[in-house]
Amino acid sequence: MAAKKSTNGRSINRQRRIFQVLEWVAPAVGAKMLDTIWFRLPEVSEKAKRLRVELPEPVLLELPFENGLVRGRSWGDGPTIYLVHGWGGWGLQLAAFIPPLLEAGFRVVAFDAPSHGESEPGRDGAQRSTLPELADAFEAVVAAYGPAYGVIAHSLGAAAVTLALRDGFGTRRIVFLATATDFREGLVQYEAHLGFGPRIRNGFLRRFNRRFGPMESYTVPVIVDALAEERELPALLVIHDRSDRETSPDGSIAVVNVWPDAKLHLTDGLGHNRVLRDPTVVEAATTFLTEGSTERAVADHPEAAQETMQG
């Protein structure tokens, strides 16, 4: 479920020609090809994965997940903050948040979703995944390693956390970074990028619907709006860069508009990924997660808080 373009150069032109022909002569074949591209993870270079901050030695985590292993790391003690990467990402992509969170007294857990980073292939094999799989893996990690005081989630990771909330996941505070909110926009981007038309698009949507249900059912503001009618939602800070070319800041604005009391922080010049290591963003997220001494006391001593409420 990617909105990110993963092809370039000469291969783009070749793919465009193929899709333009298939639109007329074999749209079902074109729809199957689009399905393959849509769920394929982008390649990530070793240079991109280079760790940019110094971290203490972690506790290594391995969690059986369906037919493979989800791998991750944890640091520190205290209320747990989970770091959730996006499509084609990896846990340590959010490493800049770890030192200040540890200094603030949190435990931090970062993990690689199935087929991502150091984790083993997921349901659809190597280099492929889906949004529901990311959400299911996140829920499994939380179930294994303890309740979440807070979450920092990037891009498609924010959508995965939203699906987890719909499934009953609970936490106190959430930070969304560059939220991916509407995959129909991604489909429009692919249509322009690859040059196919309505016959392939509709065929792809039929394939998608058979497996996952309507694409619009994964629209984050729609999910949030329904959840807000049912129950109180965690405190939310949404950070998005105005120049982000992969996910529109309009989507984050729409989330804030339907999430009660959510806060919005728009930045400039950081794009989709530099927002993950910008010092002002890291500080804003850390400050937000550490707000509320009463909340921290409840998180640290839930049994005492329960006694107080009963007494």
C-alpha cells in the first residue's frame, strides 16, 4: 500500500509504454502488474541506513510473527514509547528521538516491520508488505513488550497505528510525523507516473477490494472521525512539512480537524524524511510526550492510581 514511487529513469519510460499498451489490450494484466508494484517495498541503501546518532547498547528483541520473526531493540526503563516506521522504513530511522526520550525517563522500543529492515519476510514474501500487516505487527509487538505510554509514528506507520486504535489499541500520547492518510491519492500519483487509465485502475481496485475491502475504508481522517464518536482518543501531536512531496500536509490537517484537541506543527524545508532528525521536531515530540506529571505518575504506578480512584 505504497504511495511512494519506487522506479526511476529508463525503467519508468519502459513501464509507461507497457502500461499504456495494456490499458487497451489487456487491462487485467495491467491491473496485476500494478498490484505487484503497489505492494513492493522500495530498495533502501546501506548509506541511507547509516546510524546518525550515538545510542547505548540495546536489548535485542525477536518476536515470532506468523511464519517469521520481527526484530527490534529496546533501551531504558520506565513508561514505554514505541517508534513505528513507515513504508520501506526501519526502526532506527527514528533513532534521533531515542536519546532525549531516554533522558526523559522513558523506555523506548523500535522494531522493523515484516519484510522491512532486519525482520524476516512477511505474509507476501520478501520485499512485499501491506498496511494491515504493519498494523498487525505493531499490535503484536505491543502485546509482547508491554503497554504503550506513547507512540511516535512516521508516514504509513501513522496509518498503521490508526488501524491499531480501531482494533482497540490504547495509549496516552501519540506523535504522528508526515502522516500518510489517503491511499486514493497514491493511486492518482501512480496513474500519472505510470500512464495507465481507468480500465487498469478499476481492475486494480477490484483486486484490492477482494483482499482488503474498499480503499476508502483506510482513509485516516474517516477512521479517526468514527473513533472520536465512540470513545476518548489519546492526546495527539501531528508534525508535517509543507514541502513534503510523498504525503500531503493537507492530510495531517484533516486528521487534526477531526481528532479532538489535537495539536498541529507545520515545518518548512524538511520534506518527508528529514523531519525524522530535525532537532526542533525531536524537541517538540519529546516535550509533548513528557507533558503531564499526573499522567506520568499514573503510568509509573497504575495500581496506586486505581486505589485513589476507588477510594
